[in-house]
Amino acid sequence: MPKGLTGLLLFVLFFLSAEGVGMPKRLARWTGADDLRLVWDVPPTEDWQFLAMGNGHLGITAFLPDELVVQVNATDNWNEEGDLPGICRWHIDFGGKPFQTLRPFAAWMDLRRGELVFHAGGSEGISVVLRVQRDADVVIADLSDRRPQPQPVTVWLETWRGEWQPIPLPNSSVACLVERNESSQFKDLCATQLMAHWAEQHPDPWLHWGTAVCLATAGAVAQQTANNTARWHFPSARHRRLMLAVFIGRGTKEELANYAWAVLRTAQQRGDAVLDVAHQQGWQQFWQNTFLRIESNDPEWQALEATWHLWRFYLAGCTSDRMVGKFNGGNYLYNRDLRSWGGPFWWQNMRLMFWGCLKTGDDELLRAFFRLYTNALPFQQERIRKWFGHGGAIFPETMHFFGAFRMDDVIPRGWEVRLPYTFNPYIRWHYTGSLELLWMMLHFYEHTRDDAFADTTLRPLAEAVLQFFLEHFPRDPSGKLRLEPAQSLETWWDAVNPADQVAGLQAVVPAMVQMAKARGWDPRLLQQWQQLHAILPPLPRGRIRLQNGRFVGMEPTQELLAPFAELKDPQKHNFEDPELYAVFPFDLFGLDRPELPVAINTFRARLHPQPHWGWSQTAIWAARLGLTEEAVALIKEHRRHGQRFPSGLCWSPGRHHPQHPDLPDAPYLDTLGAIAIALQEMLLQETPAGLRVLPAWDLSVPVHFRLRTAAGGWVEVQHHPAKGTSVHTERPVPYHLKGH
């Protein structure tokens, strides 16, 4: 029996509950931080009820309409327009519809082992253990049929785009389908951005990019159906392992097919035992450093504990050296190709997936995220030179992985034309993301002390971004930098000195000055950054007044931060609070920092009080300010409102499921990340005075966790309201324990 099935029956009997009539739109049953399983007590018969996992590159979602349906996705399955569709669906039919007819039923996601398990029928039933191999692009299904009369198994591949073609290989034991981009929008896209010369000088990232899927069919009998779809019938057996391999890259269709076949052959040659051990060791290593146990029977606290673990599990499952998973579905699409917001990367959402990795020590995930932007740096430098005639670089709020804007953001659609460029006014002057990227990198260096990263990754990016701010903007009469034209996130267009950009500059520039001194970098660079530091404008302050969603004036006060210094477009366009970026992400206000009352006043006067968007940061801000009651209420509300899939994946703004308007057409990861950040900030913060332990935690709730800090290294805290609190740090560091 394959290792994944060992002990399966005992687990099913232990976790069996009464059969329900359907699955609600909420988190499946969490078994706790020691077990790390998410359990379905009724069959997931609809696509939105899927179980999901990934290996960093490939991802799968699985459900049971009749047979087992496994949708296969990837983080780099780009089509000719730069969108990211699904790959295919793998159907596995046991005959007799056992998952619908046999009871008891249980299915679960085993986060610790990296497996999806389906079981029906007790000791005379049927089981599937499904996984994406941790160290190979192979999907493995271990089947166990313990029915009195095992039945044959039928498998087939479902594709829904006409470009897929079967490619014969000189081997009767495999079946291969290939899809390849025969055209590309790359040159047209670059031309709309005055970058046609770039497209002529660099390889097209989408042309002849393709995907091959190779299915092991040894021992099966092939049958062509009426619609010319091949099915393979395997004879009955007690135990069987099925494999499907995927290759994504550039080549002819025949080359792609042979590459996928090589992936499959390599996995088969390694043998089942070697694959099993490598997979388990990979996931064991992932879980070994950090942990979180909320030792409460309250369902909401248990759901938050589950959400933190699911955030890490899904992020690791869609991030690798090849590409990072997108916030809008990652590699967990469940409804074929449906994915609102398309294939480009949106900073506002992506960053929330990765900030929490600093405290969990998931450095390789952060490095992969940083590479997305450092790889696009040359394109941005050339774009800025071409557009504005000066140096530096700035990353668009929404961009393709090589750096270009989306076509929808540069083709006029009724928006005002602003030469020398034409694009979406929601992101036209949205420059905060580049500063926040530098701030993340600075934090990463503080946590890792990786000097090579500082010198070869952080320095060139900082040099380019800060050069843009120094050369791009005019000076006001006093000689200070005047950020105009600019905007406050997507909410306030055509603003002067937007709070988010000013806060980013005030955080990043002095930190880079100190970094340049400490690392002994070029004195010219140090002088440039000191010059920029000297002319930074102050954070805007005041109380803004609105009428019918429009700005009508600002009352002078030093007790509130304002979203901008001046505003030329009075209409409010989105639901963000840019004045609170001085709290998070940029750390200018907070516990043990100056003017905490100003930040608290600003938080309580915010325009958007509820966390009703996937990217809402209200709970994070409350935690950063030590507001326990608000933080607890907001993080619970954020999870309740956003977590709508049984798998724990979430809702965020976008198009909805065709049959379920309360569900998004693709599951979102930014919501998970925002909740995880808030939870960690409630537990542990690093301030100028040292560590703050449990700074916004409800002290009536027992908790045990291990998180990483820059100054103290790994910090383990165990708190119980009746037994007290213990704190252990890897390195000596002063800390303040809430309530003491």
C-alpha cells in the first residue's frame, strides 16, 4: 500500500461526523495546529468546494461532481496576451460513483504532509491520496479500492481551448497534449508604451511559449469517444499509482512533448519510495521553524489559527524560483480559465501576501517576490528615460512580469489623455509601491544580514527608484520636493504631496543613507541620498471634509494626518486610507514612536472603518497602534467577510462565480496575507525600544507561537491567562510584555 494511505481508516473513523445535506460557504473543519488538517465532512460536489495544494509551480484544485476532477494550473502558463489560464482537468472515474454512494465520507487537506485525501466507504471503501510532488512537476494520485469487487478506473484529460493538440511519442505507455503560443501581443504592448525598440532588442516572453501535459497510461486500454477525446481504461486493482507530468517553456510542440515525457520518466525512474520521502521531507522542512497555536475552543480563534497556516501553505504552494503566484487565484484556479484582473501583477495586493514572511522566516519566498521586480528593473529604467528624459526607475502599480503596463492601462478607454503617456488614472501616478518594495528589502536585510543581497539587489534598485524621485519632481518655493503630478493611492487622483508617497520617502531615504554609510557604498550615492533627504516635504496634516463623496475642504490641525497636502480632483475614487500608510507599512508612527495619539486619532477618523475589501489593512493598523479591542474585532470581521471557500481561500473585489454571485471567479490570496500580517502584529512587534510581546492580543486567549525578529532572532512566547507568560529569545533583546 502506498505510504500516503497508511493509517487512513483510523483517521476517517476518528474524524467522522454526521452526514450533512450540503456544504456551507465557510471554512471547512480545522483539526488544530498539531494536526494541520482541514476536513470536509460531505463530498465537495461543486467546483467552488474544492480542495487545493501546490508545489510552488504547479497547483491543483480537486472536487467530486461524480468522478474525481483535478484542475491543473501553473504560475507561468502564459498565453499570447500575457493572461494566465488554467491548464487542463484530469478526470479519474472509479466506476459506481463511490464518493456519492458509499458512507462514511471524509476528505481533507493535510498541510503537514502536502496531500489531498478522499475516502468513502470505511474498510470496504475507496480512497485517493492526491498530491503535487514537492520537488518535481508531477501530479500523483494513489488509488486504493477495497470494495468487495474492485472496478476498472477510467481517466481522461479535459481541455477547453482549441489550441491543444495530441502529440504522438515513440512510446505506447504515455499520452501527451501540447498547447503553444503561435502569436504574441508583446510587440504591440511595448509599442503602446513607447517601447517598440525594447521589443526589437529583447526576446518575446510569450511567443512559442507552451505547455505539455504527459499522462502515464501503461496497462490501460485507449478508447476514442464521440467527441474525439481519448479515455484510458485501467483494469481493476486494489492499489494503483497514476501520474501526470507537466512541462512549461519554449520550444516546438514536439520538443515540449518530449520535455514533459522526460519529466514523467525521471519521476518513474526515481521510484515510489524515493518520491514519497522527498515529498514528505520537503513539507516537514517547511513547517519546522515557525508555529502558532491559539489554544482556545472559540471557533473564531480556531479559524484565525487555520487562516495563518493556510496562508503559509498556499503561498509556498504558488511561489518558486520560476515565478510567484498571483494574488487573484495563484495556481489554484477552480473554474477553468476564470480569473478577474488577468495575468499582470498588482502591487497593492501582492505585497500583502509576502510581508508576513519576515516573521515566519520564509526567506526564499521573499527572494522570489523580490526577483519579480529586480528582473523588471532594466525595462523600467528604459521606460523612464524614454517617457521623461531623465534617469531612475519606478514600477507600475500593475505590470506584466517583465515590466510593461497592462494593455488595458495604456489603451484609452474614455480616460483623459496625458502625454507623453496614456493610461488608467487609477494608477497613473501611483508610485508608492516602489518605495514599499525598498522598505520590504530593508526589513529583509535587517532580518537576514545578507550583505550580498544588500550590495547586489537592494542597492541598484534603491539607486534607481530614489533617482526617479530626485529628478522627476519639481521643488516648491522653499526648495522642498513637491510631489506633483501625483496621487494618493487609487483613492485621490491628482493630489500634491500624497501621504503614502511622503511617508514612504521619509521612511526609506534616511534608512538608505544609514545603509550606504554602513556598507561603505559610493560617496556620490550617499551624497545624492542626503540631498534628497534634506528636501523631503512634511507629512500632510489636517481634517478633510467630504460632501457626497467629494472633497470640499481641509481644516487645519496638527492632531490628524491627512491623505494629501492639496487636491485638484475632488472626487473620491476608491476605498483606501493613504494617511495611515505612515503606520503600516512605513513604521513612522506606532508603539514606542513619537506622536502615538496623532496616529490613533487618524485611525479612528479614517473614512473606511470596515475591512470589507480583501486588501483592507484596518486590523493591521489597529494592531500596530496597540488597540486590542479594535484589532480583535477587525481581524475577525475581515476573516468572516472574506473567507468564503471551504478551502480557506478568500473573496476580494472582482467578477463573481457564474452561479454564485457571493463567490469570486477565482480565489484570492491577498486577503489571507492581510489577516496573517494583522495576527502576527497582534502577537509580536519590533519597535525602537525593543520587542513588544502580545501588544494587541486579547490576554484571555491562550497562545503559543514562535516568530522571527530582526533584533532578537527567533522568539518563542507561551501565554496562558492563569499561568502567565514565558518569553524566550534567540539573542538578548529588551522586550515589553503587555500587562506588565
